[in-house]
Amino acid sequence: MAVITLKINGKDVTAHEGQTLLEAARDANLPIPTLCHLHGLSDVAACRLCIVEVVGTPRLLAACVTRVADGMEVSTNTERLQEYRRMIVELLFAEGNHFCAVCLANGNCELQNLGAAVGMDHSRYEYLYPKRSVDITHERFGVDHNRCVLCSRCVRVCDEVEGAHTWDIAGRGGKARVIADMNKPWGDASSCTTCGKCVQACPTGAIFRLGATVAEMQKDSSRLELIVTAREKRQWVR
Amino acid sequence: MGKIRFASVWLGGCSGCHMSFLDLDEWLIDLAELVEVVYSPIADAKVFPSNVDVTLIEGAVCNEDNLEVLHTIRERSRLLVSFGDCAVTGNVPAMRNPLGDVDPILQVVYVEAADAQGQYPVESGVVPPLLPRVRPVHECVRVDAFISGCPPSADRIKAALEAIVAGETPHLTGSQLKAG
């Protein structure tokens, strides 16, 4: 495998050919915030939080889907990027109905953590308060669309790791939402194996275990990594 | 230099932020050396005074009284601080917003869920009408600083107040910003 050398934030970094900028940066201990990325799943650049600046390109590029190249000069944390990331998180909060204090993922939520990480002390955008539904027809799990940020991690984990492909995204723009089995109540979705991988993959309190109450829903996405590693490397290790 | 003229206000919230304020414990004694409490739910002033240096606002803007009072407070305060998640985001009071206008909510809460004599609470000049939508403070008036949390921990309140008594605008960072 060819070795690529590039500069990230002025630091010389080596990476393997085919690696993404996100992987190369994380290997070099230069963290880039993410939301829709989950190790072991394909990357779709949905959330845009991992945007970086690359010299010679006027556009901002999503690090999770941009391959490393020799001589690339990348900045991951400029003032402009910080400002855009904060805007993205504010828009995510303003677009849905996120009430951290009474959410079962309170204290264990990637969106909540991102708010603090990007320096969001309030939303500059007016809250939309969309009317969205909650589906608790499944025997063990529920989905609260109010808390969904459409990262599609549930869609990908169900398709790529479990192989069931129960979840999809339907609708456009503000009306987009996750659906089970071509828009059935989750409890009627016969493709669902009740494995719970979507519950673990969901970054917020949108997909949850029934019976969990405020701040009780702890998620552990490393359990998914365990399965992915087992499949790819034939090793049952963390 | 005289004492800082300090006020705190309780709009549409549960008073939990003020309870957390009391969790400052003995630091309140140090604070009392530096500030004069000119208005607060835990003081006995009836009218919001003029020429206030700093006002902490707990709660969201839920009804016409909240909105009117808020405009007076903004006019009379040099530094206005949104104090707690309800003030910063709308939080729990704003959970009625996705349900639509005021009527269906009053109907469910005061009529359908009533044990006896279900009726809307109407008393002109006494019970302020609800606004069509609950709003965070900064969507109504200019806000100078934000303290999030439901409630904000005493440590977080102290960090903000220490900046204020030093004559600075508080600017919390990192984990001090976390909502919820």
C-alpha cells in the first residue's frame, strides 16, 4: 500500500493510499468533529461537521469522504470552520425539537456534546418547532422523530452490519424522516430482526429502548465496532 | 466603587435555576459584599427598578406579562443574562410549541384533564393570556450572555457571576456550555 504524505494544520502526516482525511487526521491525533460518521459504516457526508479547508480548493470538503493525496495541505480548525460548525449545530437544534433536559439521552447524546464542543451558547436561528411524531409500536424500541437529525446511521447500520435494511429516509427537506419497511409502523416492519443496532448507532435520543426514562438511555457504539472488526479482521477484540 | 445593582427574574420556568443559585452556599455571603439585590423572587421588591447593572432571567417567554416585563427589564438593565435552558432555548415550556396554537393546549390541560369544573383560566387583568408560541429570551430582546443548563450547576453560575463582579461579560466555554 503506497504511503502518502500530506500536511494537516501545518504538521507533516503520513497516511495510506485510499484513507480519508478524517482517518488520517484522527491517526495523527488531530480530532475533527463528526456526527453522521460511525466507525465501521460507510460515510455519506450528511452532517457536514467534518468540513476542512484544502489549499487549492475554494470549496470546503467533507473529510469523511475526501481521500488523502500526496502534498495535500489541509486545515481542520480555522476560525471560518469553527464558525460554520457552530452554525451547523445551531441549525440542527433549531430544525428539530430537542429538549435536552427531558430527553432520555440527556448526558449521553452526541448532539448535546457537539453543542458544547463547537461553543454554542444559544441558537442564533429561530426554532422551528416542527410537528413530528413518535412511533412506539415496536415491542422493544421506539423512534421519536422530534429528536432525529437525519444522520442516517440507523439506515446504514441496519443495511451494512445487520443486513436487514429495515430503515430508509423518506421525504425531502424539512419533511424528511426515517421510515421502516417502506413507511410502516416500526412494529409492523417484518424485516426488523429486533437486533437493536440502530438503537446503539443513533447519536441522539431519537431511537431508544422502551422503558428508558430521562437520562437513562446510555448508548455504546463500540459494540458495533466489535462486530465490524470481527467481520473484517476475523478477530473478536475491542 | 458602589455595589453592583443586581436583579434576577423568574419568567416561565420552574424556579429550579434560582434554587441552583441558592446552591452557591457560602459564596453567596461573598457575593453579598459585592452586589446589592435590587429585585428578585427571593427579595421583596414589587417593581423592577431603574438603572440595574445586571439581570439574570430564568424562564422562557410564555405569556403577555412575561413579554411586557421583559421589555421593561431590558430597558432598565445594562447587562442581561439568559439564566438556564428555558431562557436560552425555551426548553420545557416550549414543548407546547409543536402542538400548535394555544387553544388545543388549554383544552387538553384545563378541560379534558380537569377532575371537576373544567374551564379555561380567564380573568382579565389578572391571568395573562398565553402567547401563541413560547420563545427563548433572545428571540424577544437583545441578550448579552447565556448560562445554559437545566438547571445550571452552582459552579457554572459562579463562573458567570465571577466574570460579572469583575466587570466583564461572562463567556462560558467547553463543558460549561452543555444544555440539559
